[in-house]
Amino acid sequence: MDIATLRHNPEYTIPIRLWIEFTEERTDRKQREKHQALMERKGILNWTPIEQHATLLIKPRPNSSVSVIRIQFPITLAEAITIHKSQGQTYKAVGAQNRYW
């Protein structure tokens, strides 16, 4: 994970980029091609950088200076299993571990 320091408050850091290793080489090939220079500069050639995505949620009036923006990483936990195995299967919890979250 790449982190950045906030300009107005240097004691806080925020994640700006996740690095994910996919076992299938074809997965997210376009993303790796797009960030080839960054990957070479950091010496991370087999991992895929995932950038933050911002979405404007609320803007009360067209000329308003107030707005609500959601910033998140576009990732989803997933597991691939056959349809026969999945019948009746339930998970009480699913989690991801990261030292910055």
C-alpha cells in the first residue's frame, strides 16, 4: 500500500494506492500496462496497482460550494466455487486484513 501525508495535517496519513498480486497473468493486464513506469520505478513488476475512486454523492445546489464525496478503492472480496458446492453454504463473516485499516 502506498500512503500519503495530508498537506493541512502532516501527522495523518491516508492510503492512496493498493497493490494486489493476481495469480492469473491476464487479470487486470490493462491496469498494469497503464502504470508500467510506476511499477518499474518502485520495482514492483508482478503486482497490480489499484487507485482510489471518487464519487460525488450530494451537491445541494448547482452553484453550492458544499458537497459530499465518497473516496474508496474499487475492490471486492470474492471466492470462486462450483454451483453445487455453494448450495446451502453460508459465511458468518468474511474479512481482509491490512495494517492501515
